[in-house]
Amino acid sequence: MAKFLEPVVLNERMVLQERKKPPEYVYFVESGLVSLRIVAAGSILETAVIGYQGAVGASFFTGGHLSTLEAVALFPGSGHRIGVEDLRRMMNERPEIQGNLFQYAQALALHCAQTGLCAVRHRREERLASWLCLASDAAGTHVLPVTHEYLSSVLGLRRATVTETLIRFEEQGLIRKMRGVLHIDERSDLERRACGCYKLVSEAYSSSGP
């Protein structure tokens, strides 16, 4: 499979998967962070974040219906990509590749479903803490270059609500705001503030991989 993999630089705001179009490539992310999102009527709602050891476009091969979603690089990074037809041939030749992609796609589907549930059932503090933990896991860092505006947009919360919640987190010593980035200081405490969605999604990813 290695001979078909092409190194790729993931620039910020790079579109890896377009809405309503079958993917040309499957991207295997090695660093950075990719936002999987619904875009409609000028609004954005993020359904999942994909980081290292994750794959963009893999669900196309496992019966997933993600054509209404788009994938955009949120943090710059790197990875490899493989053409859809090349990957299809590899899956036919090596069934274990298909099995691994299926397990990962199942975890990603759970992530998307839990995001929808979280948006209507859980408190803003829980949702924000869960997002910060999941993004930190996916990107492999405790320093997240995200703005209040971005968090407001993808979580469907008012900007003032996000700001108030982050101020409380900072007062409690969970995070620090530093020149356009959020630094997670007390990760274990932040996890305890997160809703149950974080644990479910984290465990699903830990038991699977592309």
C-alpha cells in the first residue's frame, strides 16, 4: 500500500472533502486537525474532529453517507493520501485493510451521532469541555489555536456564552488563554467537566484505527 501513498501538507482551511461529491482521495492524517462539518444556509455545525491516526473519506468505502459533510483543515499539519481506486484495489487484495477502515468509520459515525445528541441534551460547560478534550486528543497537543468565534460557530453557541464559559474555566485553572490559543493546564479536571460523550467517543477511537 505504501507505494500508492502520496505525502501531503495540510494547510489551514484546506478542503479535503467537498459536500455532495464522492472523494477523489482518502487522507490519512499524521498531524494537525481536520474539522468534519455540515454547512447549510451560511451556518456551520461541526460533527467531528479528525486528527493523527484518523482518516478523511474512509467512510465512503464502508457504506457511510457523509457526502453532505465537508472536511476542512482546522490546524495545519501533514499526512498521506491515496487515490480512491488505488485504495479500492488494495482493499480487495488485503481484507484486513477494509476491516480496519470499517472499525474506524464506525467510531467516526459514533462521534458524529454523539455530537448531535450532545447539542440538544448537554449543558454548555459539558459540551465545551468535551470538545476541548476531543480536539486535544485528536491533535496530540494541549495547545489549541482556536478563537471564541470559531467555538461559537461550530458548537452553535452564542459568542458571549463561549467567552463566559472559558473565563470560568480559566478562573478554575483548567485552561489559559494566550495570544489566540487555548492552553489546557489541568487535563484530568477538564475531562471531569466534560459530558459522557467524551468518554464514549474516546473509547471508540482507542479500540479502532484506519
